[in-house]
Amino acid sequence: IERSSILRKKYKIHVSGHGAPSPLESFAELSSRYKCKPYLLQNLSERGFREPTPIQRQAIPILLSKRDCFACAPTGSGKTLAFLCPILMKIKPGSKNGVKAVILCPTRELAAQTARECKKLAKGRKFYIKLMTKELSTSGNFEKMPCDIIISTPLRLDFVIRKRKLDLSRVKYLVLDEADKLFELGFMEQIDSVVKACSKTTVVRSLFSATLPESVEKLASTVMVDAVRVNVGRKNS
Ligand code: ADP
Ligand code: MG
């Protein structure tokens, strides 16, 4: 506990919610503490990522401990890796029984960028990582297609859930990235549909945002149960 508060002070990490695990001191701790496979550390190092950013230090252990997480940190602070690392560590690649992780992004560009980052980090492991393109959403054969991780905008994923009967009932991790933009763009109905479709009782939900308007607070409280809140770079409001 002492160690946790020293690290949080050092990196200006503000946490609320009970039982939050202590922040990472280094990426190496992913293997010593969480038995991370060597490929991921290798890929992080190849990408030039030597040390976790503050939001990564705290959000990664929270998601690895299967707690819902509501994370707020400025643009450019490394939020993408904060959810990709735990997903890659906690789901098995090449699964034949359905989607294990869903990442919702507000725009197609962001979804594409997140998919690229995910593939780079997953290099060397046989994860099936799918970007929900227009073509995939209208003509993909989801019953036959192996898929571990889906990255999509809310509109396309909601469309696929309703019209093409994509089964998300085994999803273990659901991420709402750039929650402030998701809300601004008016995707509440679609988000609701995705949250309902990810129906596994043990699904871990997380919400990442650069700002904390009232709307995001409200979204967080409707989507998540007993979440750990993390704020970096500003006071917990
Ligand atoms: P955010 O989503 O918070 O706006 P990103 O996840 O897009 O931020 O990351 C911003 C930039 O920081 C990206 O270029 C990313 O590659 C880089 N980055 C992420 N994590 C690290 C790290 N641990 N060390 C160095 N650079 C990092
Ligand atoms: Mg981001």
C-alpha cells in the first residue's frame, strides 16, 4: 500500500474505488507480476516503448485484475496501450469459439489506427484481429470467420449485431475508447446495443477519455459496475 501511494504520487496518478492494484514500476513487471509472455515485452521494446506512461502504469494492472476501469488521461498519454496490453495478455489467440474482445472507437480512422497498433503488439502470436470495415460489416461470414479481437465504430458493430447476428456473448473485454467523442457524436443507442450484446456476466468493461464532461460521467455510471477510476494529469473532480 505504501509502495502504491509513493508510485501514484510520483506519476500524478489519482485513483478512487476500492482494491485498486498497485501501479507498474516497469514493463518488466508484466512478466514478473503477471506472467506476461516474452513476445509482448519484445514487441513493446521493438516499438521503442521503454517505460509505461502513467495511465498505463495504473490502468493495466486494474484491467489485468478484471476490474472495470474508468480512465481519464490527456490526449497523447498512451491510452491505447493501456487497454491493448491487458487484452493481449488475458485472451487466448486462435480461439474458435468467438470474439473475446471488443474495442469501440468514435471514428473509422481511429479504429484503423487502433487495429494497426494492436497487430504490431500482437506480432508473433496468432491472434485474429479484425477491423470492422464496411465490407466486413455487410458481407463478412461471422459464423465461419475466426476472430479474437474486433475493433469497430459503434454504428458498424451495432449494425452487425442486429442484422448479421454476430455473437458477442463470450466477450471478456469491452473497451469504449475516446468516450467523450463517442458521446459527442451521439452514439449512445449503439453503445447500449453493444454493451447488451457483450452479455457474459464476467465481462470487464472499460472507458477511456481525454476529458471528463458530465456526459462521460453519466455514460460511465450506466455502463460500468464498481469501476476503479483513474485520473492522470488532473485532479479527481
Ligand atoms: P492517447 O490515446 O492517450 O491519445 P496514444 O495511445 O495514441 O495516446 O499514444 C500516443 C503516442 O504515444 C503514440 O505515438 C504511441 O505510440 C506513444 N506511446 C504509447 N505508449 C508509450 C510508451 N510507453 N512509451 C513511449 N511512447 C508511447
Ligand atoms: Mg486514444
